[in-house]
Amino acid sequence: MTEQILALCRAMGAGQEELLLPLTLAVEKQLAGRLKEGVSPEDCGTAFPLAAAMVVMDRLSGVTGGGGAGEVTSFTAGDLTVRKETGSGGGASKSLSAQAEGLLSPWLKDAGFVFQGVEG
């Protein structure tokens, strides 16, 4: 499974080869720990390695300065303008980690707010 995740990360353009393996192993273990009782990463089919690769790429971006506060979001030189904008709402503005969680949601344990045994 680790090799599949690494291959997907490389296909997505991952750099920082020295960070890639340890980050992949950590994300793989973290996501596997969030799966429902009795569900293995293999039970998720191709969704698990893809979701793990998406989380790795998101985390790698954060580690290597691919986004975040203090980053120049607009630069103009003559007729050339380079800009990075952050949108609000819509699927395109979701982080890769949030998209990965959505991809794995059928196999993940409940998180956040859940009703349990409400008597009335």
C-alpha cells in the first residue's frame, strides 16, 4: 500500500523526496487508525491510497511553503501578473485533506457531532 501511495504522490508532482516516505508512512497510519472497526485499508479499494496521497500532498505543501500566511498573493511586472487567490465555498477551495476525508467517508469512524441514544 505504501508503494502505491508513493507512486500516486510522485504522479501528483511531489518533490522533497527525503520527506516523502516518512510523511507517507505517518499519513497511512493515521488514516488507517480512523477507519471503522473491522475495516482495513484494502477494503477501501483505490480510495485509500488516493486519499492518503492527497493528504500527503497537502501536508507536503504546508511543510515546503506551498501555501499559508505571509505568502505573496499578487505580483505584477509590466504586462505580466501572477496571483494566487483563495476562494470561499465550492469544492475547488477545499483543501486536499478535506477532499480526501470526503473520499474515505464511507469507511471512516464517525467524527464530530453524532446523536447517540437521545431519550425523549
